Amino acid sequence: MTVRRPIIKEDRLKRTNRLSLMLNNREMRALGIYCNRYRVKNKSEFMRETIMKAILRRFTEEHPTLWEESEPTLFNQNVSQ
């Protein structure tokens, strides 16, 4: 059996950027209670999905118009990092 190299598209989706998050005791306890109650097995995946849902919802609410200013948005990719 030969091992195939993954598709290049999958390489672009590989997570290589680290993000650190600090919580106070009450926030950490609330997160723990939530994860236990709703059987969240992977806190990293849960927080990543929750953050991205909030970002995408905000972008959807502030969708571009014909008269949009030249502020950086998800739809305007000419933004320097």
C-alpha cells in the first residue's frame, strides 16, 4: 500500500498560527460547566468555532454596499497585514 501526499488545498488549511486566551476564574469555571453540561470534548475546537461564527455573523450583518467606504473587510482582500 502506497501513501499518497495530501492535496495542496489541505496544506493551506493547516493551522499554524497560535492564539493565546486568558480567562479569569469565573470565566474558566463557566467554560468548564458549559463543556461538561453540553459534552464538549475539544475546547480548542469549540472556542475556534464560536469565535469564527461571531466573526462571520458580524461580516454578514455589515455586508458591502455600492457606496461602501474603503475600510478593510472580509470582501476587500487588499489589506496589508
